[in-house]
Amino acid sequence: MRYRGLTTAEAEASRRIHGANVLPEPARLTFGQAFLETFRDPMIRILLVMVALMVTMYFVGYAEIYEPVGTIVTVLIVATVTARTSLTSDDEYHALRARTTKDRAKLRRDGGLHVLPVDEIVVGDLVILQGGDKIPADGVLISGDLRVSNAALNGETEECHKRADAAAVFPEKTTGDTFVDGTTLFRGSVVFDGEGILQVCRVGTATMMGQMASELQAREPASPLQVKLAKLADQISAFGYTSGIVIVALYMMFFALRAGGIEAYVLLGWGQVLVDVIEAVSLAILIIVCAVPEGLPLMISIVLMQNTSRMLSRGVLVRRAVGIETAGALNILFSDKTGTITGGRLSVVEFFTADGTVYGADLLAGETVLAAQLRRAIGRNTASMYDESGAVVGGNPTDQAVMYALGEKNCRAMQADETSQAGQRQTFNSVNKFSQAELPARGIVVYKGAPEVLLARAQYAL
């Protein structure tokens, strides 16, 4: 049975009805949001309370106006610097995501094979899956046989065996049992072995991965620095409350003793008592204000801004400035190698034979027996192919690397050669560690795989 897939018009209609295959992205940060976010900091809140107290003291004649004004200016500088740093980091983050190469998938459209970004997949598309592919959308397996890992979704490392069923229907309600049923496939799962065709039933936020991504849009937990500052703010508040009560009590006791006792003090009149209470409270506020490190938030904001700029100049993007302090407390850092440390694409540098002879990558262009054998082993025993644009699609990264080394001209020539047509095949998998293809017209079988596996079974080697 030949699968033609959707036409371009049908794909556009499906996109209008079911939406695009796009997962929710974090909303872009605005300056206003970043500015207001600063006031969630407990230290900033303490400074604002302090401003209110100093303004009150100014009106009763116990403080100068420059004191609350200076504190307000400090708070505004902190909020502006912090917001500007956060906004710059967020802009760099989104710019980096825009430059990042998106995942691509092989699918049938208009009767041909196309390699498109996963964002362009729609409900009804037929996606070709092979070993090593990441499943780009939710759907059912209508052709082929696969072994997949759902670890990215449910944390289970055990492989699931999926068998084709052309009559399969995607379940309305997904449970834990759905992950291990016979035909259902989910976005984010990885194909360990086999080949098959996925009929897409859900895309974007309707997928299981999309629902999980939406649920993860919650507020991030506080960093160690924020936890420490919150603890310091609580300690300052507790100290302030306790000190204020003690100072007011001691001051009132002083006034009472100076008057000759409580009864004599009361006889002075409630007006005098009220004046003394205001003086005692004012003194308590002054002491509490002196205990608040109003310069600390400004210092932290400036230091984090400088560190963010320095790290960005060295090629390290810090999306959240407080993450710098968090990174300093790490013992072990787990990082994705591909695309982070390496370029993410293999290439053939040289060939070597069993006797240790080394050949350059241009060996495949030669006319030797060895070159001919290599061309057949690469071009006919592979899950990769050249598409209409001249790009290699399908197969695992190793298949694609050696196919690029073979070249499109050699590949097309073997496809047209009747004596090089492949019969039965066995694709590469992690258990056998090799692939094989029969060439009936030549009466041979070509192999490609791990040297330790193939050489152990061979009687002779070139």
C-alpha cells in the first residue's frame, strides 16, 4: 500500500481546524512586569515600610525630608537596574531560541517525501519514523513495527513495543496504560528500533507533551540567594518588632521613673503621656531604620548586572540574574552534549582497513575494489536517502554521515543500477549493532555496524 499523505491544501485546512504543532513558549517579559516584579523582594518591601515610617516621622518633626526621598530613589534605582538586566537577558534568550535549529521530521505530503520542521506538522499527516527519531506529535502507528521509549513523558526506561494497526483510533482519554498499549505514540518519545508510519491525531498543546508544558508554566522556585534574602528580611522584621516594643517599653518606664512613679506620671496629664509615647515610638523607629541595610538590594542588583554582562561577553546567556549565584552552588552540572559542546552532525574524516591502512574520505571517489565495496555497503545498506533538495533524510546520524560522504551522484547511480537493488533488509538496532541488506542480483549480503560484532563473525577482512 502506498501512502500519499495530505495535500498542501488539506494540510492548511487541518491547521486552521486543529491548530499548529507548536508548544507553549514562555511569554516575553516587558519592562513593566520586570519592574513590578522587583517589589516582590522582601528587602524592597521592608524599605518601602521604612519610607512610610520616615514620612510619618517627617510630619511629626522627627526626620528630614531627604531621608525618605533618598530611600525612594534607592528603591527606584534597584527596580530599574534589575528590570533592565532581566529584560536584556530575556531578549537574548528569545533571540537565541529564534536562531536555534528546530527539530525536523520526515512526512508524506502531496505524494512525496518531505522533511519539514515539526511545527508544520498537522493532524492527518503521515510521519515516517525510524530508529533514533523523536516522535513529533501524538498519533497511532498505521504501518511498521517500533520499539519506543516514553521516558521523557512517564520516566519509565522500559521500551514499549508498538505494532501497526490501520484501524487504530487515538483514545479520547489518556491514562498510564495508554503509554504501553500497542499502537499509540506520543510526542517526545524516542524510537529505539524499527521503522513505521505515524498518523498524526493531536498536535501542539493538545498533545500529552503540550499539556505537560502548559502545566509547567508555573512560577519558578526561589533561588538560594532569594531564600537567604527572604530569611534576612524575616530576621530584620523580627528584630524590628521586638526592638520596637522593648524600646518603647523602656522609654515609657524612664519617663515614669523620672516623674516619681506611674501614679505621678499619670497625674501629669494624658497630653504629656501622648507626647512621650510619640517620642518613644520615634526613637524606636530611628533605631529600626538604622538596622535596615537599605544599600544591600542596590549592591546586589549592580553586582548581578555586572556579572550577567561579563558572562554574556564570554558566550554564556544568563536568563535569570539570580541564577549566577545558584550556579556557584552547583556540585554537578548535567548538560546536553549535542549542540552544546559539539555541532550535532557527524562527518566522515577517514577510513581504515583491518590491517591498519588509513584512507582519506575521498576513497569513495576511487575505482578500486575496496571503494566499490564501500559504496555498495553504504548506498544499499542504509535507512537514509537523498531528497529532492539534495539533503540526506532518514536513518540515524551515522547513516546520514556516511551517506553524505558517499555523495548524491553515487547514491543516485546505485539506485538506477538494476544489479545493486536491495532485497531483504535488517535495519540497525541497539541489540544487534549492525544492519544488513541482500543484493540478489550480485548474490551478496552487505553489512554495516560495530567492528567488534562484525569482525568476530568474519573469516576474512580487507
